[in-house]
Amino acid sequence: MTDQPLGLTVTHRRYVTAADAHYAGALVDGAFVLALFGDVATELCIRLDGDEGLFAAYGDVQFLAPVRAGDVIEAAGTIARLGTRSREIQFEAHVTCRGAPERGPSAADVLTPPLLVTTARGTVVVPA
């Protein structure tokens, strides 16, 4: 547990595989990113409360750019508000690397700056 919960940020990074792609053009569905946000929220709850917590709601989910197989995606969550049992988290997901199949089957680029692909706000609850 931490002494400074407001502003606490957790970041997870993951390679997006071909098995994660759901649509033509190697596109990944939005639920993939929301699942990453759920994992980030779980770690935040563990760090703050010593409990995995329970996701109660998403608000203001914005899908801003596509996620594709071959991407490296970074999902981050920051504690924005604390209630007695609720925690509001601001989420962002960025693609930090992207496959470049036009140059070859294993070619890829580091994206500078990273591409913001999804934002959301979420609420989790923890036991009293």
C-alpha cells in the first residue's frame, strides 16, 4: 500500500500478436485495450488497498486510432479521485512501436512520439 495514492500511476506494456487481431487489416477490437485497462486497474487496487478490487464502470471511452497486430502498446492508469471505497482512474493507451510489413515480414518502427490510441475514465470499488 502507498502513502501517496492520488496521482499514483501504473503502466503495462504488451506486444499485440496476430492472434489478437480480429478484423481485416490486422485490426484489434477495442475490447482488447479495455482488458489492458482492467489489468492496470487491478494492479493499482493491489498497490493502494491490498485487494484486486472490482471494476464498476467505464466512462468517456474514446477510441482515437487503430491498434494492429505487430504493435507494442502501453496502457497506463492514474488515480484521479479517491472515495471511501471507490477509486476513479484516468486511462491512456499509446502504441510505442508498430510493425512495418511493407518493408518486410518482421520490420517494425519505434513511434516517436507514441500514438495515443485510447483514453477512458473508470471507477473501481474495493472492500471496506
